[in-house]
Amino acid sequence: MTKPDLGILIRNFFDQYLVSQRGLSGHTVLAYRDTWKLLLQFASRRHRKTCVGLTLEHLKADTVRRFLDYLERERHNAVPTRNNRLAAIHSFFQYVAETDPRYLAHCESILAVRFKRHAQRAPEYLERQEVLKIFSQINSQTPLGRRDDALLRLLYNTGMRAQELVNLDVNYVRFSRPYHVRILGKGRKERTCPLWTETVQAIKTYLTARPVRLDEAVPLFVNAGDNRLSRFGLRHIIAHRVAEAAKVCPSLFTRKVTPHTWRHTTAMHLLQSNVDLNMIRSWLGHASIETTHGYVEIDLEMKRKTLQSAEKLIPTQGKRGHSWQKSPDVLSWLATL
């Protein structure tokens, strides 16, 4: 049978499958691209072939496993990065299996390569007082202060991802009741999130100084050069505002606050306000309820520690123990009940 051209499969995978069918973001496509550059370079060295000379047969499960080991041992990639690379490889072979069923067994062997387990770090989030301190240190009398105040209020209100926020246009925000914002999330999935009155007012105040209409398809947040704010710019703003607040809130000195920290903060504060878990899932745009449920585990652990500390305040009555523990004859003790 005619062997499929590996180069054509890879090109169609990126041009047709990832973008047209799955609608993945540009950043995800670039991450997949980097994975395949590394894998093809590794396979070329391993099989002593040029990239042009590689075929699908050179990319077997054993080669994939050795590639993953190479990422950890020689490139010193962490387990999450290793698993992300494997996800990109799995996605390609899932596509090949659907495109050419003749290679189903070959693809199944690679799809059977497992992700590596690793300890899940509890997400960092800000306490309510820390959030208030950050906002209190922003001077809203300046243009940059008004921008940053609106930006952080929107981030805290919605818990949106960094890329989702910088992608927003002015006309994505509904400035009349019921206030909400349209968010284009992962996989091009659109969701709406309600906005507080204070958030909408802060955005309006920020936009007043810009020559834009509230229904224009122009970037919502811009940098000093009036260009769309980047994710790097967003991280810089957050780092700057947290550093300013740390002068009056020492606990912030120990925090590494990123845009995703604000997302975790929104989730935890919604949970602590007794918002329904499915509502939080919809609010944050989680694909699975299991992701949202992780915040419940953190909240329960926090409550457990609080309960343990409270138990120390309760006076004890002395260590008397139960009588059955002293009696070797449990049946005799039961008869006395």
C-alpha cells in the first residue's frame, strides 16, 4: 500500500485540523509546532535520517517514549511540560487515525503512551484584604491609573485568562443593563460573564479619555503607544501594582502574583461566597467540572486547618479514655451498655 507522506500529514494537521476544525488559539498552535520541531529533530538523530527522509514508521511508540525521556533528562523539562508535549503528539496521531484507518494500530500504540503523574501544586490566590490593598494604591486620577484600575477590576470580576483579556475589544462589553462581557475562550468557545456596576463604571471612566465609541471593534486595553496590550504588558502591570501595594501590605512581598493568580482568586472568592460550583465553572469557562472542583478541595483544606486551630481554644476535661479500652473482655463491656 502507498505510504502516507509524513510532511503532508503534518502540514494538513496544522493547517486544516488544528485551526479549521479544532479552532485552537495561535499560542496553542505555536506550542504544538515547537513540540514537532523537537520530535522530528530527535527522530532524525535517532534514526540517522534527515527530516525529509523520515516516515510515519520512524515515529513509533518507543521513539516517543525515548523522546519524552530526552526532554526530562537532557532538556530538563518539568513533568507538566513533558505532558504538554505528549498531548501535542497524541493529538497528531488521533488525527492520523481518523484520516487513514490503515494506521489505526500504529496510532493506538502511541496513544497508549501515558502521561506522567506529578504532584499538583495548590493554586495561589490573594486574600480579600490583599485585593483591596492593591486597588487602594492605584491613583485613578492619572490615565495609567484609570486603565490599570479598570483592567484589574475586570480581571477580578471575571477571572478570565490573560489572553482572553488582551483579546477583548470595546464592543465586547455591554454597557447597558444587564452588564456583561463576551469572552472568546479556549477552542474559540464564547461565553458571557456578568459585570458588577463598579467594573462597568471603571471601564467607562478609562475610555472617556480615548476617542472611541462604546460600540467600536477596537482594543479595549492599550499600551502607552496606543497598541493592543500584550500578555507581557499585562504581567508587567500586575507586577508593578502588586509591588506598590506591598509597601503597605507586607504579605504581598512573599507572593508571585500573575494574571492566573487573579483567576484563582476570583474562583476562591466566588466559592467562599457560596456561589454554585456549576456557576463558577461557567463563569471561568472550565471545560470540565473536575477542574472547578479542585478549588473545593483547597477550600476544605483551609477550613480543616482553621478548625484544628480552633480546637486548641476548647478546654479539655482530662484524658479519661473509654472503659472498653481498659477491659480485655470487650463482650463484658458490651453487656454493661
